[in-house]
Amino acid sequence: LGLAGGQLLIGPASDKYGRKGPLLLSMALFIVSTVACLFSWNIESFVFFRVFQGIAGAGGVVISKSVAADLYQGKELNDFFSLLMVINGLAPIIAPIVGGFVMKYTDWEGIFLILLLVGIVLFAVSFRFRESLPAERRIPGSVFNSFGKFVPILGNGRFMHYVFIQTFSMGVFFTYIASSPFLIQDHFHLDAFAYSLCFAVNASGMIVGSRITPGFSSVFSALKTGVFGLGLSS
């Protein structure tokens, strides 16, 4: 909920105030919420702080795509998004492997200490980030005015068809993320490190698919192939 809802908040904010300010704010919130998770006193407080951690993480997700749209158009934008998916695909490969290794020597707090370190590094690097949305291209008025622009978008049937494809495909992906630890570790009795290797093999498919996509004759043929393959594999 935090990761999804945060994109709806931070995205319009970055259209109004530029990319760098909201990015720095989201990274700062990530650091604070991670520290709060480490000092949580029960599961309810832990989940509460994790929501804010998700909202903060949404900043990186939505602003990275917004920067791409600021700088590229047409085929260049498609190629860049393909590259961005490769980078995004590295995270689910590396994170479970590192997590499985860390869990052999520490507990959940060790995981969050690593997340804290990652957040601090990202916050520091974000200061070197150059603004990609000049003032003349920003949305005038309040941030809440930009929410009104969602109405005609939601009424665009053709666009919403693509949204539903993205929604359900990501739904499959996150369902797998949520259920695979129980299936692989409890049902098939693999340990945490072996599970991370299984997950890495699956995630590597995302990278391969992302690099294959620009090779299709058109975006639509790539999309049709992806939808058919997703349905067949599911």
C-alpha cells in the first residue's frame, strides 16, 4: 500500500516542484522510517513504519521513470525503459542472495541495518543529481490540482487497457514474491540461501525479457508476446 500509494503522491509532487527535491525528501523519509523499524516495539508499530518505508521507496520508483520521460522520447524512451528494467531486475536477483547470506550470521535487524546503509548512500548520491524538469515545464498551481489530470486519463479507454495489463502482470509478480518463500521453503523444504538462488533464476528472466523487447518489430508485438507468455506460464 505504501509503495503503490506513495507513487500517486510523489509523482504529482515531482511534476510541481521538480525531481530533485521530492527525491531527496523521499530518501530522507526512507532513512528515518528504516531507523524507526529497527526500534519498533511490536509487530503493529513495525508494519506502521514499513508503510512509510514503502512510501519513501516509491519516490525512487516513480521519479526514475519521470526523469526518463523528461530526457527521452519515442524509441529512445522505449530503449531506456528497457535498460531501466534490466537495472530493476538486478535488485530481486541480488537482494535475496544477500539476504539469505546475511540471515546465516544475523537476524532481521541486520537486514534493516543494510537497508539503512543503502538509504544513506542513495541520499548522498541524490545531492549530485541534476534537475531534469525545468521550471517552465512544471505544473502550475497546487499539487492537488494535478490530481484532476487523472480524470481524463482514467477516461481514456485505450490507455486504461495498457494500465490493466501492467496492473495484472505486476499483480502476478508481487503474488509470487509474497507466496514463494512459503512454497519453496515450507513445501519444498529449501533453506533461505537455496530459496534466494531459485529467486535469482526467476529474476534473471526479467533481465533477458527486457533486453529482448527492443528487438521486436513493434511495441505492440512485444506486448502481445508478453501477455501470451505470462498467461501460458501462469
